[in-house]
Amino acid sequence: MQLIKQNIYVFGACLCLLLGTTSCLDYLERTPESVISEETAFLNFQNFQGYTEELYQCVPNFTTSYWTSSWNWGEDEMVSAAGNFHVTFAFDRGNFWAWQVEHSGHGGQASWMDKWSANTGDNPHQKGLWPLAWYGIRKANLGLENLDRMTDATDEERALIEGQLLFFRGWFHFMLIQHVGGLPYIDRVLPGDQQLREPRLSYHESAEKAAADLRRAADLLPINWDNTVAGRRTLGRNELRINKIMALAYLGKNLLYAGSPLMNFESTGSRSYNADFCRRSAEAFGELLDLVESGQTQYALMPFDRWHSLFYTMGQNWALSGGTESIFRSLYWSGDQSNWGITKQFFPSIVVDGDATKFVPTANYVNRNFGMANGYPLPADVSNADPESGYDPEYPFRGRDPRFYKSVVFDGVQVVQGSMPPNQEDNRYANLFSGGSYRGAVSGSPTGYLNRKFVPLTANAYDNAFAFGAALHLNVPYLRLADVYLMYAEAALMGHNAVGARSSNFTKTALDAVNVIRERAGMPGVLPEFQTSVDVFLEEIKRERAVELAFERHRFNDLRRWMQLIERPYTLKTSMEFNRAPESEVGEDPADMRVLNFREQVLLERPLADRHYWLPLKVSDVTLYPEFRQNPGW
């Protein structure tokens, strides 16, 4: 598809005058006739949409925010020691200040959450959520306060502008509060000549204001811009434009987060789910899913045989990944941002001629969540056999959930597909047994697994799929349809306190919604023994989220909102240690290779306490005025 910036509506040179932000010195050099008045800037849809388009540039691409990017901060992933400047490495040691540029490595550029300034240019390495969110909120407010100047426009055009502005104001606030707790909700342009006195709201108060913006946006926006008069001006190039489905999805997610134990505890002192917020969340998701399943939208689950196209494309001229399932993504510019960065970090340097920094799945996460193809989980101690599930520690990779094989590389998998030097032939297959050539704490895999979800096997130094000509382009979505089904299931379950619960506007129950995702992967529905109570079924929903959404940036916030982040076993990161049996030979089906002494070994335990449920706010911000207080413990 065409890049979104190539299709923006030209709006003149009034932006820096209106916002009073950076890059305005050259305004003094403009001739008087080149200055566009506010009346002209906001007069019609073409000008106002051009103004609004910059908000899309305020959404960071977390997958390409640095040469090698860190975004999985739960117990799901481990970074090799070569990546000791990354947020993941710091969080594993309890240093949650590292999300901020002032405290992270490489001049503060390694965190997708923060950068030195609110840069809305083209380089993803310069985009950080914190500065861009505040910039975007101010820009949205300025636009909303100037809606009455849009006199040369149709009702449809006014609705499109207002809907986008409201969505972004709600989205930016939600993205901030989910990490740091309740904040001042800025719903007007703050004067620059007055002392700030905006108090921090509770999480629930903040979420209610975001919900109002997102609900109004959903009511104003179309399902598909291609079906509007204004959208037909850019027909077929509206895929990333904010629509009704995006607004409903984030309305539901915002309400589910507000209903989750951590956020409910912050606001009410109760560590349980808030049923009211959960019921409202289920209604928002139900409205969305009813539209999808009745065929009224452009969204649908991708077939399982095309699952990887949700995350990357290759040989398609840098085409944007996501297909019909991705609902909300950042825009992108040049595929080489991922081709020369993120796609080279997942395999050990002995195979990939790339960065020594490696992000790899932890054994604890893979073993605890990726169960057997018959629907049973693995035993808590994976060194023991389990007759019920059929798990055998001598064949630990046999008979697993189909998503296991699509998400991780395990011992014996053939990595290099083509020719390679004779002296490297032993590295054709993933030697992930203890002491194998793919293992290593510094630039190999410290855990015994590798990430397969985001990179094709051929992205190695010999098959050369990471070379520029292969056009290997990664863009992991912020939110996709499978996530909506699973959040709907959680919200309906906890809102109505029943496994068979559903919203009033969608026919599927919580159980049905989970089974939709499992069936797409070729898995059986949730087994009867995991439907016996709300609490038992909730744990199965959590495990399903961990499998389906593995390594997509959701786990850290899920553990936080469930108030499990600081509890064992979620503080542990482990490796798989084992030997290949003497008779085992690579080249056969690796799932059928026999191993010996299969066991987990603890690599580290994260020293986390209550304060780690919320990220620390910037000292420079909390010292602006007393009402903008720091989070507890920081």
C-alpha cells in the first residue's frame, strides 16, 4: 500500500504558528503573504485534514524505535548480555527508571516510550510515546477548539475531523495512564502564560474521560473511509486512517483496563475486578464483533497458514503487514528500518551477520503457556511426564500447540535452507541443547529458544533473507482482532461472573470467543475441566492470551493489570537445559528428536516490589507543581 504521508492533504505552512512548538525560527523569515491565517487553516476539509494528519506521525513504531528494539518487559523475553543498554535488561534488575531517556543507554535512544523531544518526522528512532503523546494531546485540543472555523465543509467532513481528533486525544491519554496511572486529563488548550495546577486524577477518573472521547469518536467515524465521499479522494489508501472499529476497540480496552485488579485497586482499594467497567467493556467489544461477524467491516481473522503475515512481509516491495486482522498500527516509512535492525537481532551471530543483541523467549514463558495440541498444559515441572496431556520430557517438542511451532525455534530446527561453507555445515540446524553453538549468554540464546514469530528462518547470513533486496519488513500491530476476541471473553466473564456470559449486543459467549481463536490455530475448544468455575476459566483465558499474543508487547501490561508482575513464578526467567540422545540425528523432524535430562534452570529472579506496578514519572515533570505527584515508592 502507499505510505500514508504520501496522501495527506496539503495544508500550508501554518502548523508551527498554531502550535507554538519546535522548528519555528524560520517562520520569522517568511514573507507576510506566505502566512496562512487560522481562518484559512481550518476553513475546509482539505486544510483541516492536513493539520490532523500530523497526529498519525505521533504514534511511535515500537518495533523500529532503535537499531535493536526492546518492547517485551514481562517474564516472556530475555535479552542477551550484549543488549545491556536496553529497557528489558534494566527492568530485569528492577530499574524501571530505564524507560526514560535520562536513564537509558545509547544517549537515551533505546526506549520506544521516550525520546528527547516530540519529533514528528520520518525517523522512527526519534519517536517516543511520552513526548509525542503530550504533543498530540495539545494538537488534538487545538483542532477541537477550532472546529467552528470549518465553515466550508459537509457534515460528513466535520464528523471525520472531529472523530479523529477525539480518538487521538483519548488514545494518547490511555497509552499514558496504562503505564503510569491516573493523570491530569487535558481536554483544552492550556495557556502558556499561567502556572500549571492540573491535579492527577484517579485511574478510573482518567479512564472515564478517555472513554467519553473514544465513544464519541466511534459514533462519528465510518467503518471504512473508502465508503465515504471524502475518503474516496484517497480510495484504497485509507487503511491506516482512524475509523469506528479502531475507536470501539480502544474504548473496550480502556474500559477493561479500568476494570482490571491493578487499576481498580488504585482507584477503590479493591484488588478484584470492577464488574461495571468490565460489563461496559464487553458491550463495546460486542458492538465491534457483531459488526465484524455480520460482514459489515473490512476486518477478519487471517487464515492460520498466513499467520506470519500479521507481523512481517518479505519480497513484497516493503508492503505493510497485518492483512485483514490488524486493527491499529503505526505508520511506516522505509522497510530498511526493520530490515537492517530488528530482523537481525533474533538469531545468534554465528548464523546471522548482525547485531550481537538478541531477544529470545524465556523457557518459563514457553513451557508454562504453550501446551499440547490436545488442549492440556504442560506439567509445572517439565522434567516429569504427564499421562493426562501425553507430554514426555524425552520428546518435549512433540505434539505441541501449533502456535508453538510458528512462534519459537527449538533444538534441531533447520535454520539455513540453502548452501553454506563446509566448515559451517554443523550450524545448519539450531543447536540449542546445553552447550550448543546457538547458545550463549552474550550474543547467543541464553534460554534454549529463539524467536520465530517475527522473522522467517531464511533471515540468516547464508540464505540472506535479511539483505535489503529481500524487502523483509516488520511492523507488529498495536492491536489486532484476535486480541479483541480475547479481551471480550475476559470482560464478559468478569463483568457477569459466568463462563457462559455474553454482552447484550453479541451472540457469542466468553467461552465461544476464546474457542474462535483456538479453532483458527487448529486447537480444540477449551476442555471441560477448564470451564468448571470463573476463576479456572480466567486462568485459561490468560494462558490463551500468552500463546496467541506472545511477544507482541502485551504481556508486561497484562501481568501488571492482573497484579501478578511481582509474584512468583512471574518474576523468574529460566533456560532449558538438556542433552541430545546419542541416537538423535538432526535432519529428521526435530519434534521427534529424543533428548535427555530435560529441565529448567533459573537464570535470574527479578527484584520487584509493589512500586514496580507503575512506572516512575519523570522528575522534571513531578517537580513542575505539587499537584503532579510522583508514583508511590519512586
